[in-house]
Amino acid sequence: MSLQKTDSIEGARAKFIARAGHMTPAVERLPLADALGRVLAVDVYAAEDIPSFDRSIVDGYAVRSADMAAAAQTGGFLRMTEAIAMGEAPKRALESGECAYVPTGAMLPEGADAMVMVEDTARDEAGRVTIRASAPPWATQGTLAVGAGIARAGEDMKRGGLVLSRGALLRPCDVGALAANGRMEVPVYSLFRLSVISTGDELVEPRAAPRSPPQGAEVRDVNTSALVALAAGSGYRVASSVVLRDDATAITEAVRGALGASDVVVVSGGSSMGERDLTAEVFKEITGEENIVHGIAVKPGKPTIVAFDARTQTVLMGLPGHPVSAMMTFRLMLAWFYRKLTGQREPFPIPARLCCDAPGTPGRTTLQAVALHLDGTGYKAEPVFGKSGMITTMTRADGFFVIDADALALEGTAVLVYPC
Amino acid sequence: MSLQKTDSIEGARAKFIARAGHMTPAVERLPLADALGRVLAVDVYAAEDIPSFDRSIVDGYAVRSADMAAAAQTGGFLRMTEAIAMGEAPKRALESGECAYVPTGAMLPEGADAMVMVEDTARDEAGRVTIRASAPPWATQGTLAVGAGIARAGEDMKRGGLVLSRGALLRPCDVGALAANGRMEVPVYSLFRLSVISTGDELVEPRAAPRSPPQGAEVRDVNTSALVALAAGSGYRVASSVVLRDDATAITEAVRGALGASDVVVVSGGSSMGERDLTAEVFKEITGEENIVHGIAVKPGKPTIVAFDARTQTVLMGLPGHPVSAMMTFRLMLAWFYRKLTGQREPFPIPARLCCDAPGTPGRTTLQAVALHLDGTGYKAEPVFGKSGMITTMTRADGFFVIDADALALEGTAVLVYPC
């Protein structure tokens, strides 16, 4: 093994996609109520016009705009024909000189082409409607535009028009748009099945402190909990998880056992060189081919391994043992992979200015954790420094930005911060 | 009723908190695996040092730094005492002139105060370790700093130190930090129980299109789906939902029926003035007191009503019937309310520059929807204009920013965009 032959992030991603980019998550039809946060698997077109009829967007009177000039000039009135109720069709069309009361959201009568807001009008007991002198110029001068106060049929969504595209990560408003279209079942991409194998001779299952703290050189397993949590928002559901000692036979067995029921098997190893070799060898033996990526020139996350098992169509990924590195690499590679395969847009990073210098790393891209501080209409990004593997460098941070290999990010530099 | 006596957003929030700010979500203990996205209800302190022992953060040799100058100057060697395994305690302390192999993450022997990376060394068959000539100056010149390559016990988290604060919205890295502390059960705030009553004579239950589209002036109910989806990420779980006609008796009965099993009851009414009056009167009759807020000077969202039932300690909220207004108001008032009560930080808005002018509204704050376009290390915000109530103004947008009443937001203005 040589960790010198590392790939750049872009290089590693390109190799990963070249070998496994044909994987496509299955499509499942979910009840709309369960589709929030899932990725739409098809383009959705409107089956009908929305609104399905010309509706008022104000409380007031439906009029024929051509009548307004005369009414305004003469101080004359419009005769009210009816008050149209929500959910009901008007009883008759408007003739010249007539108006009808229409509440917000109700249907306009035929012949009407504009709305006058109720607060700009007065109505007498005989049902005669006049424009108030205090009304705005467009009402008092009779220059009411055709279409004022109306949403036309299809003006929100046109029958046959695109409502949402494949790859949309469904937000509450998207769920609303689907409900408006009567789409109470939605085809979304299935989550990838993830198996997490956390390895290390030092690892013990986390238990309630302080009753049973780790002894001597033991360390609680953090990666299982952290990766299961990360999986949830990244397109993965955890099919299985296990903590193992650094034993080639046990790891090989566990990976083989997980192949059938997983789309991705993650082995998070200790960070020592021997253990990294072990994962790499296990993957090679199982897949019968060279690993796709062996080392990424990024800090943290260098000892990352990517392999592909052609027989079962499963991605194998070796993640660093340090929780921070494991989480960063999961984001960089696996969360990105699911977004790519499902046609999702990359999430929006937050622009910020560095409050002080942050050094990069020789030969490696640095993912530098920062805390964000809102400062007027912009952010200051304050680097959170800490030794390799410290979990608090992440819990104290709001996100991270990228420093190119060998570079120095100077105070005041504009950076893009990815939330963590 | 007078919609003229509206409150500003800040005014409405202040009144809301003054009357209902004593409500506190219950605290429940969840398994760590279920705590992601929930709000921590207590400050969490470290019960032990993490790491719990001095550990190496590189693969290499533990040394006594004082020995290094001599070894470097004389070209002499250090005698390796042992190779320390992951998870195991060293067998003996280092004496002067000795070193021990320690992989990343393993425990340092007593007496060692620094690590030399394995790639900077050479070892012969007799276990004699020398510094390579190609090693960096600090190694070859024997100026190795005390603590180099080591994470000291408690350097990540100190026993008794604050790990996470009450009000933290738990992210994957926070879950990792809790696992590292052996906190496999976490006290988090319970979700508020929300009942959604969607009212309107025009409303029909959404059904699969195009088989059963709404007839005539009927409109599919969107608010139930949209509010249930919004609830999920805002601290609420839906206890019940129902679609009703605009009938005072039916609505009163539904609200009364929901009081016992809800912390918040939402009535989303049609947007016409008559219906708004109806909700206001129903709330007054039920609570026996004046409504707290009746109208907010914001667009969209003006016809919002807030009331409080002292007997059952329940918030009653009347939301506009238009889905966009209902969702905006839910975010402005109810999502904010839960954040406030649980001590959460406000979410980070995204700074952007307006790509063109966006007019405000006379007498009202405007929540202007925008699409975001990344442009170098900043964003352009492009207003999404559309008539009141159009759902596509939200589905086409990435978020919204605030325009003060009567103001005009000019092209190039720096704005803060809240994701939607």
C-alpha cells in the first residue's frame, strides 16, 4: 500500500462515479405525508389548471372593467346581482352595469374581468354599489386594469406544466404543491441500505457514564452512532451495524454477510497504517479487483478507501477511524454520491469572511471547521482549531470551508461554509 | 373586528410570549439513536476526560523529547522497548534513550512526552530507531516540542466541562459527542402536540388526479398536508387533523375537542373577512378572553389570530387560508415559538445581493420570496413575484427576505435570506 498515491477530492469522486455511477436507487411510491425530505424520482406535471377557475384574490366586487370609467365619471353605481359563496358557482353572468360580491378565493361570474376591493366601495340597502371618493386613483378615475384582483385559471400552475422536477428534495411547500395537484402518492427514490462496521481493538460499546467508563486504553465506539445519524439526512437507512475487533477474518465475514442486504457497506477502521492496510486487503479479496480509491488528499479524511463489488453491486467504503474524519468523508463521498445519483442540487453553502488566517496543509486540501457569527448582513467565520480527531472541533463549529493544498486562507478572505 | 389594528411581527411575538411564554415542553429521555434533530433539554457535562488517556495522534515512536537533541546531534539511536497495541496499556515506562512504537489512537507509555512520525525514522533488526536525514528540521535538529503528536487526556473534553448546551438542536456530530461521553440516553424537549383544523366551504380532500378533480368552485385542501409537513421540522407532531366547512358550531366543537390533547390548535380559515371574523369569535368564546393578536402587518400573513386558552393551557392560532400565507405564518409564529421556549438559536439566514428592485407594501412588512444563484463566493437573490396565494411563488423560491413596511429594496441591496 502507498498512501502517497492519493487522489484529490474531485479525482476520487470521478473514479467513484466512473465505477459505481450506474447504481440507481429504486423508486417507491410513498403517501404524500411520508414524502417530506425525500427526493422526487420523476418530473411532476400539473394534471389540471390551478386555480381551476378564475378566482378572486381580494374581498370585493367583481366588475366589468369597461363599466368602471362610466361609473367613476358619473358617480353612478353598479347593481349587485348576487353574493357568491365560497365553493359555489355564480348563478348568472354579469351584464353591463352589474357587479357581484366575491370573497377571496371564490369564483368570478362570467363577464367579470376585474375586482374592486370592498374597502374602496359603499353599498346601499337597494344593492347599489358606488366607488368611495377615498379609493385609490385607479378606482376613482375608472382606470381599473383588466385582471386586477383576479387569479386566472391556470395562472398558478398550467395544466401540463412542470410543477416539480426529478431530483427535488421535497420541502413543506413542495408537499403543498403536490397536495394542490391531488398527488397524494409520490414516486420518490428509495433510501440506500447502509451497513456500518466499526472496527478497532480499542473499541467498546458506549454505555451510560459514569457507571461503566472505558478501562485503560479502551475507547467508546463513536462512529456507529455518528454514521447512523449522518445516514438519516443523506439518503441512507441503516440496515445493520456492528462493532468488531481488527481481525481480517471477522471483518471479511461481516462485509460478506452485509453484501446481500446493503447498497453500501462502510468499514470505519482505526487510523493506524496497519489497520488501513487490512481494510484495503479485505476489500480486494472480496471484490477480486483493485480498489477504486486508496487515499484522498484531504485533511481530515486521508485514509479513505473506495471499492466496488460487481457481483452484488455494492459499494465498499473504508472510512478513517477518527469520528471527525469518518463524518467528513461520509459527507464528501457518500452523501454526495446519493445526491448525484438522484439528480439533487448541491446544498447552499453560506458565504462568510474569515476573521483570521487559517493555514492549509502541504499536499492536501483542508476542510477547516469554523463557527459563524452574523455581523450586519454578512458572516464572520472563526476557525475552530484543534488536534486531529477531536470531536469538539466539530461540535463547536457551524460548518467548514475548503482550503486548497499548500494554500493559506488569509484574514478577510471570502469563503463558502458548508453546514455540519 | 378591525384588521387595521394589526401588530408588527415583533409586536405580535412580544404579545404571544407575554401570554404563553410560560409554556414549557415536557422533557423526555430518548435513546441517543432517536435524538437527532431534537432539542437538548439540559446542559451536558463530560463525566470523564476525553480522551481518557494520553494518546498518539500519529503512527510512530513515543519518545522523551529531551533525548532527541542528543540523538540528532550524535546520529545515535533510541532503543525500542515495545510495540504498543490498540486498546492495550504499555508494559513499561520509557527510560532515557528509549522509545516505543505507538499507532494512532493508542496509549503512550509513561515517561514519553512526544511522538516522532514513523516516516521520519528507520528501525534496524535489533530494534534501534534512528531519525532519517530527510526528516523535517524539528526532528533532525532535535527540537521536538513537548506534546508533539499527542492528544493529552481531557484535551478534547475535560471532565466536568460543558459538552453541549441546553437548546442545542442535535446534529450528527453532536450525537457523536454524546456517544463519546457514553450518553446513550438523552433528555430532550418533547414535541408540541398540534391539531390542524382546515376550514372552508370550498375545500375538498385532495385525491389522486386526474381521476377525481375538484368540481366547479371546489378547491383541494392544501393546508393540512403543508402544515403537517412544516410541523415535522419545527418542534411539533400532529395529534389530529380535520377539514371542516365554515360553520361556527362545527369549528367550535372541533377546537374544544382538540384542546385536551393539544398544545397548539391551528385553524386555517379561508381568507375572506367573514371567515376571519368567525375564527376570532370562536376563539373568544372558547377562551373567555380577548384574542392576543388579531392581524399582523405582514404580507403574506395579515389575517393571523393568536389566542390562549388558560384552562387547558393551549395556544389557539388562526392562520390565513392561502397555503403560502399559512406556511409563512406558521414559520413566523409557531416555529419561532418552539425555538424560543426550548432556548434554540435562530437558524442562519443566507446573505445575498438583490439582482433587481423589489417593492415593499404600504403599512406592512413584506416577506419576499427569492431564488438564490451562487455567483463566485456570494449569492444573487432573484425575487419570485406572483399573485397572492400562488403556491409556485414558494416552490420556485429558495427562501425569503424581509422588506420593511413602505420601503423599496433596491437592486444590489444586501439581504438575509431565510430558507423555505
